[in-house]
Amino acid sequence: MGDSPRKIILPVIVVSQFFCTSLWFAGNAILGNIITTFSLDPGILANLTSSVQFGFIAGTFVFAVLTIADRFSPSRVFFFSSIIAAVCNIGITTHSIGLVGLLTSRFLTGFFLAGIYPVGMKIASDHYQKGLGKSLGFLVGALVVGTGFPHLLKSIISDLPWKTVAYSTSGLSLMGGLAMILLVPDGPFRKRSRQLELTSFLKGYSNTNFRAASLGYFGHMWEVYTFWAFVPVMLATFGTQLADFNINIPLLSFVIIAAGGPACVLGGLLSLRYGPKRIATLALLLSCLCCICSPIFLLGSSTFLLIAFLFFWGMVVAADSPLFSTLVAQNAAEETRGSALTITNCIGFSITIISIQFTNLLIQYVNVQLVFVALAIGPILGLIALLRNKTR
């Protein structure tokens, strides 16, 4: 492969990842419209978010067990997954879809996102072994911005029908898949697994470094998606305390979530000098402190301080994600790297469902402003695993 194609590969992977992962929170961004249109319970937020996560978990498990990304061209897997996920996403616009149909549509969208997010990381690792942390920093940064993008889209097109958000994100997914299949060939460091081995995805866990990286990632996952899902809730709850609170919540939610994108890139760049483990540990520590300190700002009276705090939290909560993926990829066997990344995602996203539902349950019994301290549980356990492992 010449120098010219290599220069465009990472940007194409990043843009494709951004376009396709915009499907993730598309339902959350238009939740109010969905509730009104289909006469649903306002408490559907946790179930709507969890249905996508359940789908992603099921998808990553199937993809990992069948070693899809290791046996077949990852770019093709990404392409077909982006098309099917886009079609499933449009399902939420179907007239009289009802609660079951809505949750099924989100579940299937999540299922085929399993062929996008971890497979995108697999593609990047097949092209870039040196400086992988930097490459995945850009890639996961795209995921973070893509996750928050529907909130921005909702804010921009507030005067248009709410279904425009679903159509737009599905269109972006189609474009991302096409870009991947047309512009990104299989990487030079790809080592194809030539036979189906149903337990190959478990091989990495015999490696101490792989286990430590995975446990750190699991602690990170306990916090990050719950934080993203409940950012609008935090802002809305804070707004009820102040008579003069006049903030565009969808736009601000996007800004807070998207702050993690540049933070991922910065973390990836810092990892080149200080190593991915050290930077991941620092980011996880800072986000843990944000969890613990959250009541101070949520119970306060300063809108500026709250927004500044949530912006900082949005940065550090995501900054370690590409670094954990780097550590997992570096410590996995080459022929099963795709499956190792996928099964680690599977377990990590299983944890997000428990966290989201646990937080939703706590809100019914505990003051909302105090609830998010519980998100520190994951980072604390992740930090213990990382600090007990002496490798860099």
C-alpha cells in the first residue's frame, strides 16, 4: 500500500464511525416527541436507552462467538452493518409502532451497531500498530461526538418534523458505510482467522495485562453511558430549582457529551509520550472524583459552575475509552483481536444496562442530585484493577 491511500484511511474511518454511531442516541434526542406521538410513559428513557444497549450486547456476543470480524473482511462487515442499522433506525418513525415495536427497532439498531463500533477499532488496529492509542483516540472521539450528535440535530431542526432526526441519522449511517467499503481496504496487519472456533474470544483473558485493561474498561463503562443518558435529566432537574433557568437543553447536552471527543483525541496524543495505561488511569480517577463531587454542583445555584463542571466531566468520562481499547488490542492475539475487542465491548455494554437501570431505580427513592455519586463504584473498581497491575 502506498503512502497516499494510507493518509486518507484514518480520516475515513473516523468520519464513517461518526456518521454511523449517530444512530446510537437518535431515539433519546426525540424522546419527548415519541412519548407524545405514541402516548407512552415519560419514564421510558431508561428502557429506550437499555434496548439499544441490549441489542449491542446481543450483537457483540454473536459477532464474537462467530468471529465475524476475524474471518471476514472488516470493511464489508462494517458496510453491511451500517445499512441494516440505518433501516432499523427508521423503524421508530413507523405510524402506530407502539412500545414493543419501538423497543424492538432500537434493539435491532443496537444489534447491528456491533458491526460498526468494535469493527471500526479492529480496522484501525489492522492499519496502525505504531501509535494505536492516537488512532483510536480519533476513532473513539468520533463515536463520542456521533453519540451526542442527535441532540445537536434536534436543536438545529426544532422547527421540522421530529422524524427528520431519524431520517438524517440513517442517511449518515448509509454514507459512512459506503465510505468505508469504497475507501478502506483490509489493513496490512490483519491476520485472518480461517476457521470457526467458538471459544477463541476467551483466549485473551488468560493474559494478566489483558484482564487488567478489561477490568479498567468495565469500570469506565459503569459510568460513561449512564452519564450520557442522564445529562438532560441533570440539566432539567437543575432547571426546576431556578426561576431564571433558560437553557437549550438538547444543545447543551450535545456540547457536554461531545466534549469527550476532543478529550479522546488529546488522551490518545498524550499516550504517545506517557503510555496509554498512565493516561487512562488519570482520566478514570478524575471522572471518579466528578461522580463523588456531583451533588455540590447539582444542588448549587450557579448555572455557570454546573455547566463548566458537566463539561469537564464530559471530557474526562470519555477520555480513557480509546486508551482501554488500545490496551485490550495490544494484549490480544492478532488472529483473534477483533473478537477480543468485540467480547470486551459486549461485557462492557452489559454493565451499562445494569448501571442505567440501577440509576433509574435510585432516582425513585433518592434525591436526583445525590444519585450520581453511585457512578463512582465502577471507576473505583477499575482503578483498583489498574493499580494492582504493575505493567505500563
